[in-house]
Amino acid sequence: MKKTFLLLTLLLLTVQNQIFSQSIEGDWNGALNISGVQLRLIFHIEQTENGLKGTMDSPDQGAKGLPVSTISFKNSILMLSMKQIGMEYQGTLSGDSIIGKFTQMGAKLPLNLYRKAIEITTLIRSQEPKKPYNYYVEEVTFKNTKDGNTLAGTLTLPNKTEKTPVVVLISGSGAQNRDEELMGHKPFLVIADYLTSNGIGVLRFDDRGTGSSTGDYNPATTADLANDAEAAVAYLMTRNQVDKKNIGLIGHSEGGIIAPMVAAKNKNVAFIILLAGPGLRGDKILGLQTVAVAKANGASDELVERMLKFNKGSYELVLNSNDKEKLKTDLENYLQKAFKENPNFAPGLSTEQLNSYIYTTVAQMTSPWMKYYIKYDPYTTLTKLKIPVLALNGAKDTQVAPKENLNAIRKAFDESGNKKLTTIELPNLNHLFQESTTGSPTEYPKIEQTFSPIALEQMNSWIHKQLK
């Protein structure tokens, strides 16, 4: 679900001091190696009248300009901290390199920084299309008039002139680019190529504040992101090449919440596809996710039960709160007490590291997005849909539990009397619709396949059956 920095922790490194007079100012590039995938980080450091200041970019996560809380550079030792993500870094300057360790709340990774940009290791992604494409491709922009931001995307059409049905791809949670790029995979690029090659146009776009789109993603809720998706539909209504009676939405994960939101109030949407779309309230999804991910990674039943109880307490505080400042205080007190009673939850963490973890967790739990997500129940919106809907889920999805969410979706359609629902649980597929072994998110980067051909064909054949 919501993309955050992986948990990493401090391992001190002893090296000889180098030339003290060397400058630390400028851009420093590094890459964390996480489960076989490189995650690039770029630190921008400048000298000001008040001392060193800096920001950090994580281009592979679409994050830019994250403020560094503190910076010190003495005797060739660079120390950085970022309270909002519970991160610390310590390294020793040696020429044009900094040799050091990146730390974040209980986990640790080496991270060396360099003046030169990092070259990412090429991963095998055999499904990614190669240019030249056998269809028309156009880079486009369109305006969200409600919120004032401009979205940038790519429109692919079977040909440049004929009217064609078009679908809008809506990404999952976290700031995503138009390809929904994640851990070396570009599922939306693969989907767009497949559908366009089979006669279905596709519009995919960068989330607000990501890639070439303007706006600020951080304060946005799911409802705000729905305004962006609705702006995409409005844009398609202005294009002569679009068959305006056959505009559809395909939403993945959180996009599967957004698609019904848009379709329920926009008569220009003819059909939608939910890829791992939630049917349950956010806290229920997160609870099931805790259990599934933990078990997929070998956690004992006892630990899973304790984790579930631990998380449930924090969700209940969010559900029952309308005062942000009081919620912050309540969450901090709850977490302090929980860690005191369950020291095994944070083995080996210093008091400072534990406080940093609590600070980060409280900030995440009280963010506009998380509060909205935990409280939002898609059930009522689903009952308002009168159009055809295809709900696809992978049987090994550990992030959006397939059986429980598909059952909730079916229940909503039974209540509304809409007989145009098709639900399919595809064997062996994970949350990204890859053929997988356990379904754990740790598998995502290791799998060569980006998107199951079976799932692609299910979408394509279903869409063609809906065309008027």
C-alpha cells in the first residue's frame, strides 16, 4: 500500500580521517541495495550563513526535496538525520566518495555516496515494450480545475485518426509515475502496450507532484486523487479520436477505490476494472495485510497475533478521532506504552531510535492520506454503480486480501441489484499480478514477469465484450 522508505538501522563504521579541508557542499549520489533492487538517493548539501542545510531525493520512489533535519561535517565525518522518516546517515569523506551507513529504525544497509550519478543495474523485464511502437503515442497535459494542478501523461491509440474506446489507468497508493513504476517494474507501461495493441486506447499519467505533473502529493487524500482521475475523463471528452461512449477506468489497489468514486458521479464512465480493488474499510484492509505479509515472511502465529493487536489499537485511535493534535498525543502515548509492554517489538533499538520510530509512525498515522484511508469504506460507493465492473484479484495477494475484499464487493452489488459484476480470483498471482511463490512484497523485484499475460487477456476480452 502506501509506499514508505524501508526500515534500516545504524552500523558505525571506523575509517581513517581524510583531508579536513575538503568541501562537503554539492550533490551526493548513492544507492541502497534492497532485496536485489537498487534504490537511488541523492543528497543536496549547501553551506548557508546558519550552517549546512540539505534535502534528499529518492527518484525511484518519486520523492523530491525531502528536508534533512540536521547536518554536521567535522573531521571528515558527515552525519545526517531526517526525523520525518526516522533516518540517520554517517559516513567518512574520502576524495570524491563518502563511505558510510544508512540507518532507519532497526534495519541497516551500507550506503556510499559519490559526486557522480549512480548507474542503476539493468534488470530483466522481458515484457517491457521496445520502440518503435506499432501504435500512436502522444505526450499530453490536462488540468484539474477543482484543485488547480496540471497532470502530465501519455495517450496511446491504435491509430491517430479513428475513434477508439479509451481507458484511464489509475495508480495505487504512494506518489507514482505514469508507468506505476515500482521495484524495477512498469506495470502500467505493459498494460498500456498490450491493450493499445489490441484496439483499446490508454491514458496514463503521473500522479500530482510526481514526474511532470504539478501540485503537491503529500497533503492529498484519496478523494483529492479522485479529482485528478476525473480530470483525465474530462480531458478524453475533448479528444476527437476518443469514442466517448466507451471510456473506462482501470484502477489498481488504491486506484480501485478511486475508480468507483469517479464512476459513481460521472456518467461519461462506461465501465471499470478493479485490479486488487478494496471492498473493505481501510483499517480492515491493513489488518488483513499485517497478517498475510507477516505469515508470508515466516512469522509465528503468536507474533502475528501480537502485531495485529498492536496495529488495531492505533487504527482505533484514528477511527475515533477528529482532533489531529489530540490524536498525535494519544498515538504517542499508546506507542510508548505498547513498546514498554512488548520490548521484543523493537529489539536492540536505543531510546533515541525508538523515539525516532514513534515520531515517524505518529506523523504517518496522522497524515491526511492515512486518516482518510483508514476511515474510508468503499461499500456505499460500490452500491451506487450501475455500470459493468470487472474485479480481478490475485489469489496470493498479501496487500489486499482477495477473498475478503471480493466478497465485500459482491455484497455491495447484491444490495444494489447491479447484475453487471464479474469477479475473478486468479491463482498464484500477487498484488502486482505477477506469478509468485509466496505473494510477499519482498518477491516483487526478484520476479522477471511484470504483469501476468492471463490477467492481461482477462482485461482485454472483458473490455471488448462491454463495447457498445
